[in-house]
Amino acid sequence: MSILFEILYWIFVFMLTAALLFCAIYTLVLFSDLMIDHINPVELCDKVNFLIYPEFFVHVFLTLTLLAKGHWLIALLNLPLIAYNINRYRRKKHLLDNTRVFSIVGREQRICEVKMGFFLLTFFVYLYCFVMTMIRLESETEIPEKLMQ
């Protein structure tokens, strides 16, 4: 039962990380659409601002899930981005304003690129932890002799 729980836990972590990665990539695509004039600033701000709070909550929930499972080091890896997001929220700079989006598009696009890189890095860290957990569980689990032959 513990092997099944571990597999389901890591699949859940992978899904949350994939959702965060998707949000970052989608935001980058929206910014590139703005730059080539496929989307207007009002649409961009509506779509990006719609994703801000879910991204914050999913990232905090993922970190709390890692903490609850006892993965302290990996959870500490997520804390700088959470602190950055909280800082942006406290300074009221977390939402895009459609009247000044062109003046900050370069900075916001760079932030999304860094977030995408961070989520991609953490995805591979989680994949490594998953593989190491499976190796550890395999060595702890006794395999009946009939299956070994």
C-alpha cells in the first residue's frame, strides 16, 4: 500500500508542477502575441491576471504538500519564489495594468521566463526524487522467491 501511495503522491506533485509550468508558458505566449499585435493589452491583462491567483495558490499548496510529506529541502527550494510572489502582492504589483503594459512588458516577460525555468528545474528535481524513492522502496520490499526465478 505504501508503494501505491508514494506513486500517487509523486504523480500529484508532477501534475501540480505541470500546471504551474503550463501557466508560465501560456503567459509567455500571450506576451509574444502582444508584441506581434495578435492580442490587445486589455485581453492580455485579463488573461494574465486571471492566472495570477491560481498560480500563487497552487504553488503554495504544492510547497505545503512537500512539507507535509517531509521533503524539507525541496520545500525550501520553493520558498524564494513564494517570498517573491508575496512581496509583489504586498507592493500591489502582482496584477498587470492595461494602460501601462507596454512599458513593463519586457520585465514581466523576463519574470515569466525565470518562473518557467524554475518550474522546469523543480520538475526534474521531483522526477529525481521520485526515481530515488522507487529505488529505495524496491530495495526495502521483499520479492517472493517464485517471482525471482
